Amino acid sequence: MHERVVIITGGGTGIGRATAIQFAGAGARVVIAGRRAAPLEETASVSDRIVPVPADLLLEADLERVIQTAIQRWGRIDVLVNNAGSFVQRPLAEIDQQTVTALFATNVLAPSLLSRAALPALKASQGSIVNISSTFGHKAAPTISHYAASKAALEHLTRCWALELAPYRIRVNAVAPGPTETEILTSSGLPAAVIEQIKREESERIPLGRRGTCEDVAAWIVSLSNPAAAWVTGQIVAVDGGLGVT
């Protein structure tokens, strides 16, 4: 990945942070984007190869600023990682329009808009898009139906974009992590006791007996972006300790 240019959304924490650090360690130049400046700055402090760009990816001006930061600094974009996402656990009886709209805006619309904005640069570099889905993008579960549906949409976008962009030699794949040690449960607003119960139950259901780490997932994102994966496109790679096959 030496001197390749990578954009990662949600790069301040969790999987995005681990991915940025691994890309930088492999020699890439990395732009990380997200709404909160402080976590982005903290991640960027790890390596001078990482540049933070606070941005709301639903705003056209912010999208353009993320893209132009990479192009103006390094003249190209080789990899786009659509990692930023939100999680909602709520039964159908308690769902409301605002919740569903915000969920799909973050998990489906924002990756679509950023991918569109990056497309000219990706065509020029014959680059790669990696979308971050979830085991529950293809595995049913109660009380997370709309979250799961948003990730299912992202997985199908991955397959469709892979076909659409193949003539430009742009590869599009997705990584579907299982339950991973990130801030996503805490940021969902669930009580601490409920979060701990969820973690215990998930660990018991995962065949390999534990929740994933951010580094587990990041390694696959970097691998799919590597030129060694040049004949891989349209794939959803499950990184979930076997949960998806239970």
C-alpha cells in the first residue's frame, strides 16, 4: 500500500481508527473523516501519514472538502472505505420516522454520496471501494430490523456497484463484521447493563467464543484494498467468528 491514498469515514474511533492505523503502517496516505474533531485528531496523532477532516457526509460542501483534501495533498485517491455507520436496536412497535430516516441517511445515503464524489478520482487510479456492512446485513435478528435492512441495502449496493464500475477497473467489496468491540452499542443509547448483557449473549453465540476486535476487521479491509486482491470484486467478506453460519 506504499504511497497509495486512502479515505476512511468514521476514522476517529473503532474499526475506522484501527483501519487508518493499519493503512498508515503499510505506507499509505490516509484521510479520515467524521463529525467529531477530537477523536479524529487523536487518531491522526498516531502517524503523520493520517490527516483528519471533520465533516458531515450528508452535506455537499463537506463531501467535496474530504475529496479535495486527498487530491490537493497527494493528487489521487486509490481507496475509499465507507465505514461510518449508526446502530439502532428497537422493536417495530417503537420505531418512528425520524429514527429510520437518520439510520438510512448514515448507513446508505452517505456512502452513496461519498462514493459518487470520489468516482472521478477512483476511475483515474482504477481504485477500490470497501463498504462496511454487518453480519446482520444478511442474517436475521429481532429488534434490529431497520439496522439490518440498512446494511442489507449496503451489501446490495456493493454488488451492483461492482458490476457497474468493473469497466473502469474499480473494485467494490464489503467487509461484514460480527459483534466487535467498538463504541457503537454505547452510542446507541442503550443502558450499560443492557449493553453488558448483549455482549455476554453474543460471545456465547459466536462459534469462536469471543467478540471481534477492531484490528480483526481492519486487517481484512486493508487486504481487500491491496493490489494482491486485484481479481476480487462484488464480494461480501464475513469477519464474524462464524456467527453468520449459525
